[in-house]
Amino acid sequence: MLFIRFAVALAVTMALVPLCRSLAFRVGCVAKPKADRWHRRPTALFGGVAIAGSLLALSVGFGLIDQIPVLIVAVTLIFIVGLVDDIISLKPSTKLVAQIGAASLLLYFGYRLEWTGSLLLDSMITIVWIVGVTNAFNLLDNMDGLCAGIGLIAGAGLLAALLGGAPTSAEAQFLALLLGALAGFLVYNFHPASIFMGDSGSLVIGLSLAAVSIARVDPSGTPRLLTAMAAPVLVLLIPIFDTALVTTMRLLAGRSPSQGGRDHSSHRLVAIGLSERWAVTVLWTLAAAGAGIGVWMQRPSGGLPVLAAAVFILAIAVFATYLAHVRVYDEADDALVRSGRITPFLTDFMYKRRVAQVLLDLCLVPLAYYAAYRLRFEGQQWGSNFPRLLDSIPVVIGLQMVTLFIVGAYRSVWRYFGLMDSVVFAKAVLLGTALIVIALVFLYRFESYSRGVFVIYAALLMLMLTGSRASFRLIQEFVQRRQPGNRLVIYGAGDGGALAIREVLNDQTTRYSMLGFVDDDADKMRTRVQGYPVLGGYETLVALLTAGAVDTVAISMRAVSLAKKRELEELCADNNVALLRFRFTVERLVSAS
């Protein structure tokens, strides 16, 4: 039944989109290129009409109007607001009032989160949730295929959760229709898009998913879909993540959060070298991971989903920290920060990497300890040992954080994390674990505590600490390997080559695409240096030059004969290839007596 509804909505939307596109051009409702917009040509804006038109018409046709009338009315109202905004451009405050009105309507008729147990507080949180998710999808509509794709993934996650509890409910049927409409629109919205959904589409998607994520799954209202706090947040994490990142960074840059701009997570991914399609694919992948974990948390699977959710959220936080460092504002925007429009305290707090590291470790330490208990004990053993976990976790956090500070774990820079930094963390973890055990012996005589827990804890914490610190460097190298640029080969795969590759790839004036190394040493053939292959010897370099497969050659070897150097200069000149030479020397300024 659900597949039929999905297929019908898919077919209807695919038929409607070309008609809506023609209508948009006829009435002049198009998105024109602007400095703060991403597209480069006028594009039709009535994609949301096709999405909402097929969704609402088929909801009535399949009889859902009799089962979920409030949801359909709320979606209709928000569609009208979005359509008016597409045509005459409403003020942000006007759209916000309309969203609050739609959220209040849903709340009045029983759409309510149950996170705190307080009806009043839960009512306010519900309003914030619905309005926040609706706006999140509205802001997410900033690159071809992004909003529709994320909506499709998040909706599939919500539908999967419904299939476990109420597979034939009206909400499940409504979601199937929405997914079909999004899939039909996405056919025309892949890069390069021939039509945009506009606010009439993004607002409908956001409100629909926000409402379904807290909808009743039966008339009694006892069980609800995704009533736990973490599950709906995970399913809809990427829109929330993008909104939080954009809002925070705009405030720090002295911009209004409602002001448009090319500073979303997708734009930042493009700024570091990814193509539009790759940027959208990365966000789709993260959305799918979040939705999968969110659905997993609805199943009785012990503590593993909780651990997966915690690790995923921390990974997203590290990812957001990396994206926040990507430069997307011009010099005038940066001047706003320096001029004092933002309080010095807030600016210093957000940009102090040591504060970020401490806060990250404050999450990693208890997570590693909780995971150690979960891995060590199962079933009844977990329940009987849980009090020991609660009693000891303050000791673990306090001693381990102090040890990390004393050993010097917060003196490293994420971007340059290396092997010696790992040694520092190993010392901190071993010393911290030893002090924790000694403290528990003194406090509780170590009764009923498991030695295995602390062995697992030390291993997990070491893995989390090094992994989180190395993440910046891994992301940077991943991006550098895939970004387009001058095709580069380094002649010399020794220590000089390892240093040269860092210098070249960090060059801000020219973008390079590293092909690999060449070296005359036969023992280095078919090996890898800094993750890049040694392609062959000097003959291989000559073949690459004559075939036009290289744009730049960098010499990193100290001992290069004058004859070979001149030959290489002539080859590069004949084939219009740039030739660089790296010299690594130590200059003595003062001699010891």
C-alpha cells in the first residue's frame, strides 16, 4: 500500500514539474543570480507547487484528510505562505509568525513532544521544534538537490520508524506520498537544476517532517513516534546542524541570521575544494547515517545505539569546528569582527581552540567510560554494575581531565597533530587510568569494580582522543587529494619529498592536485609516501612530461646532478611544465663557544 502511494506521488510530481516550470517562466517567478546566491542563471521557482500540489491532492484523494485533517490543513497554510513569499518576497518576521501559527495549530490538536514531563515546558519546546525544523529546511535549500535529498533521507528514516510501530497509519501514508513527491522533484533538481522548490517547497518539507516526527501513532495517543529526545534530533540532524552553524557564524561575523549568504555547510565544503555534487553527496551521507542511527535507537538493542549516537554527534561537532574555520566572508565582513560589533568575550571563547579541546574531552572521557561498561557487561550484569558506574564517573572525569592538562595534551594544534602528540596522549591516559584506580581503591577499596573495564576504558579513550585530534588533518588531506588543480609530481620520495608535499599542498596561492612521487631508488618503487604512490623512476617522469600528464614538477632531492637538472629544465620548458626546486637548509646564526 505504501509503495503504491509512493509510486503514484512520484509519477504525478514528475508530470507536474515541467508544467510548473513553464508557468514560473511565464509569470516571471524565477530566482535570478545574485552575489549571495549560488546559482548562475535564472531558474524557475515553482518546484514547491509541484511538491505540495501532488502531496495535498493525493492526501485528499487517498482519504487522509479524514484521518489527519490538522496536519494537512497546517501544511496547506504553510504552503500558501511560502508561495506568497516566492511571488512577492515576505519579510522574515512575517514568515516566522506564520510558522508559529501553524505550530500552535498542531500543538492545540495534540502534536506534542514529551521530553520533560511538564506540559507547559513540552508545549514551548514543541513550538520551537516545529518552527526550528521548518526554518532549518528553508535554510538548507541553498544548493541543487540538497534540500530535496535531505528531506527524502530524513523522511525515509521517519517512515522506517513508523513501519516498526504503525505501518498502516495515516502518518506513514502521508510520508510515503511526501517521499514520492520529493523523489519526483529531485529528478529535475539534480545539479545543474532546471527548477528550484522555493519557500513553497522547503517550508512544506520542514513542517511536514517536524509534525510527523512528533505525531500520534494511534488514537489513544499512548505510543508516539520518536518521543525520545535523541531519535528525532538524529533523523533531522543535518538541517539542524546547518542552521546552527550558519546562525552562529553569521552572528560572529556581524551579520543577521535571516540574511542570505553563501556561508552554509554546503558552500564551505565547496570552498575547501569539493565540487557541488560532492558537497551535496557528503551531506546526504551524513544525513543517512544520522537517520539510520535514529531509527536504530527505536529498537531494543541495548546500549550500542546510544554509543553510536554519541560518537556520531561528537563527530558532527568536530566536523562543524573544521567547517567554521573555512574562510567564506570577505574582508569587509572580517572587519565587523575586529570593529567590536561582537563582544570580545564571545569572539575569544569561540576561537580559542584549547577551550574547544577541553569541552570535547569532557564528552569523550565519560563516553569512553560508559562504553567500557557497556562492552564489559550485558543484561543483568549491566544493571547490577550500573550503580558503580554512577558512583565512579565523577572521579574518572575529574582525574582524567586534570591529568590531560598536566601532561600537556592541550598544547598541540589539531592541524599539525603527529606521532609525538599521540605519545603525550598515551602518557595522559595511562597516568589518568592509574590514578583513577588508586582513587577507587582508596574510596571504595575497589570492591565490585572490574579491572577489565579500565583496560577497555584506556584503549577506547586513547582511540577517541587521537582520532578526534587527527580528524582535522585527515579531512584536510582527503579534500586536498580530491580537489582539482595543477597536476603535481615530486621528484624525490625521501624525507625531502615528505616535507615538500606539505609545503606545496599548503600553498595558498596555487592549488595543486598531487599525482605522486618519482625516485631513482628502486627499493622505493611501488611504495607510498604520505599516502601518495611512488610512480617510478626518472624514466617515468620523462614519460609523464612528454605525454602532457603533468603541470608542475617539484624537485625535493638534494643530490641531483647538474646534467640531469639541466635536462629536466629543458624537458619542462619544451612541454610547458612548471619546475620548482625545494631547498631545506639549516642556517646557523650564532655559534656556540
